[in-house]
Amino acid sequence: MARIQHIAIFSDDPAKLAEFYSRIYGMKITGESQGDVWVTDGYMDVALIKRKREGAPQGLHHFGITLTDEEKPFVYEEMTKLGMEPTDPRADGNNTDRPFVEDKGLDLDGNRFDLTIGKRDMEEEKKLSAEKYQKALTPAK
């Protein structure tokens, strides 16, 4: 069964917000990268994301749904039938630093969500991305 695995909150100071959740609610800080911080209560992960655009609203930005390998084809097929085919958010820029997202989508009301089947190996993806980049720069023989 698909599960909501995380929520993401935009913040001007993710580290300060993480310290608040940790100190007041006992949440555990599980990671930090590029100004973003992840915390968990052991059930739900919360991505505290540094607000990068001045006009971007603070607060809840999206939630993440984890699918099983078996569910993924059905979910994608049904969304595509509705004209709502999921897309790769990394296509918006070369941002491989998103371990819990493979694709993104919108629900019928326009609420954004991420889709994944689990945590990606970020080091492996960075290596493959660098190899692909090098290959593109290498002239054909």
C-alpha cells in the first residue's frame, strides 16, 4: 500500500527549525545538505528545505509517497490516463541531491507530491552523472 513517507517545509532557516523540533519534540536530525535539514519522529520524515526564492512561500511545500515496486506501474498508468503523468523534478536542473524522490506529480487540486520506491543511492548517482558528463565531453573516435 502506498504510504506518505515525508513532508517538506520551506524555511528561511532550516537548521534553526530543526533544532526547535529536536529540542521541543525530541525529533532526531537525520541529515543535512546544501542548507536543508531532515528530521524524523521515527514514523514520518520532515524535510526542512531552505527557501531559495524570495517570493516562495514558507510552510508546507509537498509530501512524499512511497510505492512498492508492484504498485508503481499501476499508479503511473492511472495518472497518465488522467493526463497527469509524473515527471522527474531533477529535469528542472541538475540536482541529484534528492534521495527520496524519483518523480513528482500533482493531485486533482494541484497539490504537489513526490513519488519514490525508496531511498536512492546518492553517491552512485553522482558518480554516474559525472561519468555521463565526461562521456558527453569526450569526442567520438
